[in-house]
Amino acid sequence: MDVSVIIVNYNVEHFLAQCLQSVRQGMEVLKRSGYSGETFVVDNHSVDGSCAMVRAQFPEVELLALEENLGFSKANNLAILQAQGRWVLLLNPDTVIQEDTLIKCLEYADNQPKLGGMGVPMVDGNGVYLPESKRGIPTPSAAFWKISGLYRLAPRSAKINRYYQGHLSQDETHCIEILSGAFMWMRKESLDAVGVLDETYFMYGEDIDLSWRLIKGGWENHYFAETSIIHYKGESTKKGSLNYVLVFYRAMQIFAKTHFSGPGGQVMHAVIQWAIYVRAALAIGSRIWKAISLPLIECALMWGGLVGLLQAYGAWKSIVYDWSWALPAMAVYALVWTGVIKLQGGYDPPWRWNSILKGVALGSLVLFASYGLLPEDVRFSRAILVLGTAMVPLILVCTRFVAGKLTGSSGGGQVKRLYVSGPEDLDRIKDLIRSMDVLEPVEFGVVHAICPYPQVASQTASDVQWLGGMAELDEAIRVHGFNQIIMSGRDVTASMMIQAMTRVTQSAVRFRIAWTDDGQIVGAGGPERGAITDLNGAIFKPRARRSKRVFDVVASLLVLVIFPVFLVRRQSRWLGAALSVMAGQTTWVGFTNIGPSQVPYTHRFVFQRVEDVSDRVGQRTLLTYVRDYRWTMDLQVIWEALISYRAIHRHGHY
């Protein structure tokens, strides 16, 4: 065997199909020239149908379908150990090679006895040259120029832009130092000598480590400019996310620790640590700005609109306002409306107009009530509040329309359903939905499903695509864009349901439950012909969390104010509990984990909402608390604990 191509895939089915098609064409050219080759795809437990696509469209490919995501290094090494080729090509799935790339690389490499590794020019999806096609060793100085971004000041400098080997022409073949993991052509003999990829790296950095080990082992790394490939860089990675920042720079830390020691290593560690703080701050800042930008813009528009109304009203009524008071007063009005809308969930995605309008109405009530308590000399016209109440919804409609157009989140869209059920109950759920005409339109093509317990392959049907188990729920939602999750009340425990809602609380996903063993659909008010129970995970949503936190603080303050009562009643532990709740360490009412858990609860509670959840009644009671949380539910638990002298022994987790 001459060439072994190895591709590690993770949830990029469409890119993988393009890549394999280009590799197939390259292999045909190889074979016509008298050479042989093989192709491996190592799938890191994808949930997007990648494995099925490979089996159906590329039967010549050796598919290694893993049961978990092992990362880039381990997955590649599994195939390297099975590869029979004299040359091994590690190729990213989001690449496309030319028909003659393999034959050109093979013929060049065979004439270079010291060649251990080789890279080629890469361009992105827009045809722009990617500088990481050729790189230098990231010494402390090179790392500093790269991480700081100052290398852009002298892109052709051998010193300042050593990281990208800026002094070497991108159109000529050279000896280089570091290869890109997107295309690493390596001699199998050299891998046997220096070792395969270092499995300490999960993702990023392993290509730098192996390239340097090849050089230290006496081999050469070449940049071969006679062919090029497309690399859709970043298509499957969220480069701006905090997780990417941490994974990438931790890999750089591992590299520095492995290959640098003494003062140079300390400098490099310091530079990398500095970069982590800066990039993490940028990522967090971007997230914060995304959260507060819309409220800030709307608050500013409300303030400007109120000032305009006040000016127009003053001119009409010939009233001269003291603007040193008027301007901040209008700002307070705008802040009150914005704050109440926020408390009502008007800024929680997806936007719901009932929450927004309720926030406007309650904000107006707060302002009118406060207006009556103000001294006469600081009151402004009540007409401004009336006009403002009419103006604020108009501002919100306009801003939400614009924001929806800019972000593509204006609402609507196609319903994409994911079923969480075992094979048997999945058929019952589909029959139940058809019989009750619950979901419209009821059209079942290929059904996507997750099995909550270990699934037997023989149980799968042709019209069901199983995406894994509960551990894959988050990734399945991200990859497929599911916005409606239908859970089996028979197969999915209350614990699993609650954990699932906790994990996807930031997604615009609606949860529903089908109780097929009862032969009915259970809605919010009991058995009904309406929609399947709309389980939005209310207790985990921002509005519910805010409501629960406000109740916790108010209840704690009351306990501390009337603490002599608790001393007389010999309930002094309530004081410690109140202080703990005030500090945010605990909540007054919570619930325990039920059954096996892969997602541990991190919050602590004083009293349980449901003491016994071992039977169906207890589980449904707990689900009602989670789904339809109201602060009065917590008040009821606390009151019952107070009058029954329930002891506080220790804090549990929920």
C-alpha cells in the first residue's frame, strides 16, 4: 500500500461528503498511475448522520465509528495503527483536495529521502490563502508576536512573523518547521521512529508537537507548492467562543511545558497566560454585550422619546421644565420600564410578546403608583406617563422587528422535532399524536430520536434515525437545530427530563411529554385534547430564576427581621439558613436528584418540594413544580415547615 488517507470526523456530514468525493477522485488517479491507496474515516460519535452517509455513499472507505468523542489525536492514532500505506495523510473533513494532489505529493515525497512530513498551500472557501499552510516553531518570541497580533506589522519578517514563516514565498517549495493538522503528509517510517500524535492534546497543538518531534528525530518537513487544497477553516469550530479560547491555549501550554524549560519556558507560559486572560475577557465581553445591547438600546430610545414628549407637551401647555430634574427623571422612567420588562422575561430568548406587554403594563403601574407618592414640586405631568405607556410598545415593536431581521430570530420558522423515547413507545407516541391530532401538521417522514437507555441495533426501523443517548442531547440540538423535544413519559424518568431541561435552558427549545401508558395527552390543566404538556423548564429559565431569587432574598430578610420568634421557638437553625440563602449559597426550596444522573445538581436547598418521588405521582408533582414554578409554591413549603417545626439538619442538592 502506498498511501493511507485518514479523516477524523465530528458532526460535519456535508463537508465530509465533499472531502471523500475529492479523495475518491484522487485515489482513482493514483491507481491509474500504478499506485495503491486506502481511506479511513474515524467518526467521533457524530449525531448528524455522518456514519450512515459514509456507509451508503462511500463503501470503499474503512469506517471506524467510535462510541464516544476521543478527540483528534486518539482518533487519528487508531487509524494510523491500522494503516498499511508507506505514506500517511491526515486530512481534515472540511477540506477538498485536487484530483492530482495525491499523485503529485507521492511522486515528490518518494524523491525526498529525508522527508518526514509535508504540507501544501491551503485556501479558504473564498480562495484566500491561509498563512498556517507554513509555520515556524512557536518559540517564546514567535508566540509573543503571534498572540499579540503584532506580527501583522511586518508580515514578511523572518523574526517578527516567524510563526507564519512570512519570509518564505507561498508559491515556492521550501523546508519548513511546522505542518498544519488539516493536511499532514507523513512517512510511516518516520512515525514509527518518533511516535504518533501525542494523546495529551484533545484538539489543537498536536500538529505542532508532532512536526517538531519529526525535526528533532532527524527528518525534514517540507512545504510543497505544486498543488493546493481548499480548507473551509473554522466551519466546524466556534473560534470566538470561550471554550475554543480555553482549549486552544491550554494546548499551547501543554506544548510549552513539554518542549521548553528554564527562562524561555517561563516567558512562554506568561505570554500564553496573558493571552488566555485577554481572549477570555473578549469572549466574555462579547457575550455580555449580546445580553445587554438590546435593553440598553431600548432604554435609550425610551428616554429620548420621553424627553421629546416632554418638550412637545411643555411647548403646547407653555410649561417651563427644570431640565436638571427632567432629564434624569425621564431616564428613571425608561429604566423602570426596561427593568420590569426584563423581570417579566421580555428579553429572554425567544421573545414572547405576552411577557413584553405585561412588563410594559406593570412598569406603567409602578410609575403611576410612585408618581402619587412624590412631592408636588418634583412631579411631572401625568400626561407624559400616559403618552409614554402608549409610546413604549411602539418603540419595542420597531426595535424587535429590526433586531429580528438582523439576527434572523424574528420568530416563526419550521418546527423540527426530536423524540426521546425507546423504540416501542416511539411508535405509540406517533399513533397517539395522529389519533388526537395534537401537532399540526402531523407528517412523519424520517423521525429523529434519542434513546434514554442502551439501544439494541436490531430494534431500529428504517424510518427512525437514532442519534445516540441522553448524553448526545445537547449536540443533537446544536447540529440539527431541533426546537421541539417530545419525551416519553414511559421511558424517560423525571430526573432525566429535569436534567435535559437544565442543559438546554439557553436554547429556544420547547419540551413536551407524552404519557402513552395512560392513553392520553396530559396538558397543564390535566387530561385534555390540546397540546402535549408544554414543559419549558420554567424553573431553569431566566425569569423563573429571577423570581425564585427575589423570593429567597425577601423570605430571608423576613426571617432575619423576626429572628427573636425563631429563638423563642427554638428554631435557631433558620437564622443560619437565611444567611446562607442571602449569600446565594442555597435556596429555600429545591429538589433532590432522582435515579442515575450524568449531570450533577450544583445548587443546594433547605427544604424539599417533594419528599417522595419514587412513584408516578411524586414524579408528576415534581414535574409540575419544575414546569409551572411560582414563588407561592416555595411559600407553601416554607409555611408548612414553619408550623410543623420541621428541623433543618443539613442542606441537600438540587
